[in-house]
Amino acid sequence: MKFIEFDHTKCDECFKCLRECPTKAIAFTNHSRHIIDDLCIKCGKCQMHCATGALKIQLDLKSVQTAIYKGKRVVASLAPSFPGAFKLSHPGQMVTALKRLGFLKVEETARGAEIVSLAYEAYIESGFSDNIITSCCPSSNYLIEHYYQDAIKSVIPIVSPMISHGFDIKKRFGEDTYVVFIGPCLAKKAEAVDIFGSIDAVITFKELSQWLEVEKLVLDHLEPSQFDTPVTQRGRAYPLGGSLWRTDLETRINPNYKYIHVDGIEDCKSFLEAVSKKEIKGYCAELNICSSSCINGPDMPCDAPNLYKRMSLMNTHINQIERTGHIDPPVVTNEQMVRSFIPKNTGFPPINDHQISEILIQMEKYSETDQLNCGACGYSSCYEKAIAISRGHSDINMCLDSLRKKAESLQSIIFDNSPNAICILDGEFRIQEVNPSFNRLLNASKIKLKHWPIAALIEDSIFEETQVAINGHIGKKIYLESIERTFYANVVNIQNGKFYVGIFTDITEYENSREEFERVKSETLITCQQVIDKQMRIAQEIASLLGETTAETKVGLNKLKKLVLTNGGE
Ligand code: SF4
Ligand code: SF4
């Protein structure tokens, strides 16, 4: 399964995901919509902002439940930001809940963070690079590998706290232990797949809260339990960012570096740009793609408290252990702790300014003033969109400005060329706009109509009637005596009487021919009646003549019969 699946059927093409995506790693063309793996840094922002659920991040919950059901040794590595994310009166209630769900052991990833801190200290001590960058945030690692390859040599080649903890758990409980990381981070799902052999599944805090709900486990009602291994304050403080450099948390620092915490995608980009271009020197930076670090990770439960409340709850959790505390000695091997960062070519051929200009012309952006850079398409500038078009990630016609212009020009074609008279009035029935047919049909071409009361031209009260019409529309025949013409008028009340649109179809010729037809019809009827009457009279005359001759014939024949009978008797 891909990191993010795009369900086309649910996408409404609002482009919000693309607007939020820091690397524009989503293709929207007429033929396809998909995440561009070569550009994606797995930050999950697109999925967070999709209102229709069209973007789905891989879910491991079923695999975790199956592992528990099958009786595997399932151990949780719980991100130390959890006390800020869930409603708890004691952090130990989460340990109880996870054990009820079937986890054999529950440990804080803070142990992994402490192991990583120890490894970092050695690297920083060695001063291996002009600038030094931490490697805890998988999204910032992906950003460097894809976009700031000159900065790779500055990244400490050490795995993240999650990965080191996963290896450490497997070393302690057996290599076949099923290790589940639980935290607010979506990028960790990708990291767990990329660095093989440490973490078997990643579920987010939001997924965990849904699981607890299904199991009807109310955290606040549970008795607290102890975590299965001790951790340090420094390890617990990782999700707040900057904890690496806090000397009050027992960190040894190399005085040759200036220690900073860089959080949020834009700050990360600008820091990495400065490092890549060798514009800065002597910085040791902890990088986090999420602003305010992992305590503000993307997949918190829906009812999680706000950021500052989360920070406050986390600080309480950190201070519940001794500042000078220690972890049990790590068992993870040096080989497992080391990782490499590989330049990942985006694979797109370079594009020159001439090619961009040609695409901009096809987009009907002929000059700089045509380039609105409105961002509605998802790209921050028309130039950036032109690059995406050149790579086949976007289509020319997906530009709101040009679609609007096209729609407007189609509207004006209809308005200007309609054979019907069209007028638009304001709420006081004053003319705002008329089309050429209105001028022609109402003989108004010589008058400057703007702001005229419509009553000066149309004597009928149809506009006033529309003001109170139930469905805001009236259609009826009207006769304008002043110009001796008949119209079929349709008037529509728009926005509760803010505007009125009148469309008048000239039916004078039709009405005239209809009257003529009525006249001919009635004349024809009269003529028909006269013919019928005449025919009836003739029929009656014929009938009476026939009656007379029949009687005479009858008399004659009777006489003849009598004569024959008389002669026969003699
Ligand atoms: S995960 Fe982040 S980088 Fe990848 S497509 Fe979504 S928003 Fe863009
Ligand atoms: S800052 Fe933390 S939560 Fe955000 S992407 Fe990086 S590791 Fe994940």
C-alpha cells in the first residue's frame, strides 16, 4: 500500500490539500489525481486538511489487533507527548488502558530519545560538519533527501528515537517481538517502512482514541500503572523541541556551535537553504517540520486540548521524574543506531524560462499583471503552476481566474446577442444594465438608460409584483401601449429584491397573426354554418318531393293492381 491513497470518488477538487502541501506533491490533471512520491515528504498535511476524506493514510490498527489476537508478544513504544493528547488524571492510566487492549509491555519512546541523545553528543563533540542537523523528524529528513541534498553531509547519521527504541525492544524481548509505535506523527508510518526491522506498526493518537472508544475504555476511570522501563527528563522533553540542547537536562554541548531549534516547514526550508548555500556556519540545529514540534503533531485525537494546554500537561509529566535520572543500559547495537541519508532525485528535467513563458501564454497570462498569483489552484504563483504543468502535474484549464474570465465572456456573449430584451434593475427598480436588444425592441437606443426608473419604459407593474411573488418569479404577457408591442415578460427577483432581471420576448407578430387566425376561424365557422343550413334546406326539399312522388306512385300502383285483379275474376 502507498503511504497515502487518493480516493478519486471522494475528491471535490477544492485543491485545499495542494494549497497546504509544502512541496506541491499532489498531481491534479484531467486524467489523474495522485501523490507524487518523488516530491512527498510524508508530513500528512494534505490528509489533515481534506474535508471529504479523499486522502487516506495507511492504517496499521487491524494488523496490531491481529498480532494481539494471535498471541504475539506485542510491545508499545508510546510517544511522550501522550499526556497532553488524552484526558487523563494520571499518565499511568494510559499504561493500564494499553495493557487492557493486549499490549504485553508499555514503554515510553523517551527511552529511545535518550539513547539517541547519547549518540548525538558524541557526534556533536566530534564537530564532524560546519553545521550540524538532527535526524529525529522523518519529514525533515525526507525534505533534505529530496530538496536540500547539499545539506545531507550535515545531518547526524543516527536513527530516530522511534527506530532506536524499536531495535532496543527487540533486543530485550526477542527479535520476533511485535513493536508498535504510538504517537501523533504520520511521517513515522513511512519511516517505519523505510528503516526495516525495528517497528512493525505505527498507530497515531487519533487511531488509538478511536480504538479506546470502540473498546469502551474510559481512561480517566482506570487505575494508573507503571511504565515498564525508566526514562529521563531529556528523553521525555523531545516532543517540545529544543530539549536536546538544554544543559539543565544534563546535555553535554560543544561550545563551538550555536544551538537552535528550527520548527515549521518554512523555517526548516529557509535554514536548509542557508546551509546548502554555505551562507551560515557553526549552527547545530534541531529540525522539526511541525511548528512547535511533535507536541503539535498532525494526528492528535479530535478532542485533544489546545497546544499550550498540551505543552503545560507535558511539562508536568516531564517533571514527575528526577532530573538526574538514568535509563537502563541500552542494548541496541552501533550498527542499528547508524543510518545513511541518500540524495533522492526528483527525476524531473530542468525547465528554462522560455518554456515557462510559453506555458504562461497558454494560460492566458500575457503579462505580469495577468499573473494574479491568487493560489486558488493550489500553487502559490502562476509561475509555480506553469512548472507543475510542464511536469504533467497540473492542467492549463485548472485556473480559477481563466475559468472565471471564460464564464464571464460566455455570459456576455449571451447577454449581447440574445434576441430578447434583457434588463437588470437595482432594488429601487432603476435600470443598471440593458442589452442591445432591449434598446432596439423598446426604441430606447437614443436614451442613456442607466439609473432610469423602469416604469418610464414599461408601464406594467410586473417588477413590483415580483417583489412579493412567492417564488420570486413572474411570467406573463404584457402590452406596451407606448410602442404598441406585446411581450412575454419573465421577471426574477434576485437576493431578496436587491436586483431584478427582466427578460422580454417580443410576441407582437405572433399575437397579430393569432388575432388574424381567430378572425379567419370565426368567418370560416360562419360560412360553414351557412353551407350546412343550406344543405339541410335542400335535403328537406328533396325529401318532401320524394314523399309526394312516392304517394302518387303508391296510388297509381294500387289502381293498376285493382284493375288486374278485376280482369282475372271475369
Ligand atoms: S504528505 Fe505532505 S508532502 Fe506529501 S502530499 Fe501530503 S502534504 Fe504534500
Ligand atoms: S515534527 Fe514530530 S510529529 Fe511533526 S513530522 Fe516531525 S517527527 Fe512527526
